[in-house]
Amino acid sequence: MNQAEVVQYSNSNEKLRAFLKGAAAIIPLTVAVLPWGILTGSLAIESGFDPIQSQALSGIIFAGAVQLAIMGMIQAGVGLSSILISALLITSRHFLYSMVMRKNISPLPLRWRLTLGFLLTDELFAIANPGQLKRFDRWYTLGGGLCFYLGWNLATLGGIVAGESIENLDALGLDFAIAATFIALVIPTIKNASVLVCVLTALVTSVICETMHIQAGLLISAPLAMLTGFAYAKATAKGED
């Protein structure tokens, strides 16, 4: 039986419970990114977007790091091709997420694949990846994804309102929510030495790439960290044998 078809429900009440369970699981992460969403909405106004366009950025693009990068590049007068390339590089990690989730999502009907693919974020992957769930549950995943989507868009709306009434909102340090969110996602996964090696490698490599202004830093640090962690795990396993 395919893993994506393991969880079956006999009635709508069971589906609703799974949906609400997924929503409850992602609420702490949703709360953590609220300052980030507020900052994104306010910077969109500052970048010259009107309120509808600013909200559409979150409603359609739904990618905080890309939205912030786009607005910064627009303010700097960067061309469309550079913006598109940067957006591709920033979101490249989602390719890794999709490869991990593929065995769970690919057997689902098209409407489910499109919906869950659109909702797949760092936060949703953190609560619904195969290593986190013993059995994939589409309703649980949908609940988490929609809850986060709603929270992000409400935070953006708050930022749009604040951006039109409060000056220099970006000076309040709301961008720290970006780092805090990813720290909260990564720390619980460090359960053995090989994962720690992987995280430290990614940390050092990404800092070096940022210092050297290498735009492909994510594409470099992520595979290198995984290979280093894997090599460490194999080496220690041989040593124990």
C-alpha cells in the first residue's frame, strides 16, 4: 500500500479532527513568523506597492524570504531577470522538500498535489515530513498549511496597515523573527552527532558565502552539509563496527 494512502477516514468528523490537529501543531511556528509578516507588509508599502498589491505578494507568492528580497531589489532598481534568478536561488530549498515529500504526495489526486505543493513551506515541512510523521496524513498537512497561510496573510495585512501609519517600522528589529524561526525549526532536529555536524557545516558555509557575497550560498551549503553529515555518520558507523 502506498504510504500516502495509509491514513483513511470513515467520516468527515475524523477528517476535521486531523485538520485541526495539523493547525494546532503549526500554531507556535505561525506565531513566531508574525513579526516577519508584519515587516513584509510594511516594507511592501514602503517599496511603492499599493495595499492590494502588497497583500497579493503574500497571497500569491507566499514566500517571506523571496518577498523581502524582491522588495529590496526593486528599491535598488535591479532588473527583472536578476530578480527572477534570485527568487529561484532563494526558493531552491523547496526542491529538496518536494523530493522528500514526493513519495507521500505524488499518489494523491491533482487537486491535492497542487494545494499541498503551494502550501509547502519550511514550517509545514517541519511538522509533516516523513521523519516527523509515522504515517502521512493529507488532512493533517492541509490543516497545518492553511493555518500558516492564514496567519502569514493576516500578519501581512497588519504590516500594511502599520506601514501606512507608522514610519520606520523596519527599525524595530522585526527582521530577527526570520532568524528566530529557522533556529526554532533546526534545533529540535539535532538528535545525534551526524545531524549536529550537518548543521554546523551549513552554518559555517552559509556565513562564508554571505561574507563573500555568493548568491548561490544556499545551493552550496545545503548539499555540502548533507554530504558532510552523511560522511560523518558512515565513518562513525564503521568505527563502531
